[in-house]
Amino acid sequence: MPTIGKTRATRFALLRRLRIGTGAAGIAVAMLTARHAVAEFAQPPFDEQEPARWRYRDEPERAPEPLEHEASSSTVRFHIGPAALLQPATPGLFAALDIGERAVGARLSGSWLRAESADGVAAYAGELWVDFNRGSQLHPILGAGAAWVKGTAAGEHGSAGAGVLRGALEYELPVADADARVGLNVLALVPAIGTERARPWVMGSLTVGAGF
């Protein structure tokens, strides 16, 4: 009897060890299978050396932003072009020099409208101007000042003092690294000193200007 009991105990111990070993082997196989599945379907990390064009290839391309117009920075601008006295109609030449790079500045100008004729005049003016749309391509400008008018039409003395009122519209041309403009001016010379004339002289001009 003692031999039979000892034999049974030995069998039970062997069976227990066999179950434990089988369970451990099953767990190991399951862990290996799961690790292989994760490694197969997991997304590999980004390679720091990988070019950005591959890394972000799925992102949509962005349209380039439009370039903003840069304000001109010229301090001095020279304008010149044809002019005409409206009443009576008299052709001539107009030239002006603008000083100022901000929204306000000064202008010196000269007009030569057949001053030697009976209806012609020459005018030399100085004025202050205001630009109401600085920084844009279109510049509405208002100026006021004083002028010396010379010619037969100025009266019996041949010269007179006048007040100046000017309205202008200037377009800044899209030329790189240059302050180039085309301007339309209407200038009124209001008789003030040394003449009996009551009506103002009204003059229009079309000019091309360049800044320095």
C-alpha cells in the first residue's frame, strides 16, 4: 500500500507540472502572436531625416497670397506735361516739383500758356497739398496756395497776384522700384492783387511724374 500511494503522488505531481508547462507555453505563444500582429499593422514613426515633401505630401497646397502694394517713398517728384487754359482756350506747358513723402507736402509749379498773346498768361505758383489716399495707387489730392500771373490777360499792369486752388487725381504706375505717376490736374487762379479781372483763370493739365 505505501508503494501504491507513493506512485499516485508522483503521477499527480507530473500531471500538475505538465499542465503548468502547457499553460505557460500557451501564454508565450499568444504573446508572440499579438506582438507580431501589432508590429504588422502599426504605422512606423516619422524619420527625422525624411524630406518634408514626403512627410507632408497629403496636405493640400496653399495658393500664394497676393502681394500688397508698397507705398512710394520718394521725397521729391517732378511732373511735366501739356496744359490748356479753358477760357479762352489756349494751349501750353505745365511743370511742377512736389516735395514731401507723406500725406502732406508742398509744390512749386509753372505754367506757360502763350503769355505773349492777348489771351495768354504765365503763372508761377506755390502751394500746400494733401493726399487723401496715401499708400494706394490712386491719389486724390487737394492743394491751395498763391501765384504770380504774368501776361496781357492779367490786366493793364501786365501782372497780378492770385490765389490758387487745385484738384488732382494721380495714378501710381505699377513700375518696380520707381515712383512713377500719371496725373490729371485742374487749377483755378483767382485774381486777388493788381488786376480788375473778376473771373478766375481755369487751367487743366495732364502730366507724367517721376520720384527721386
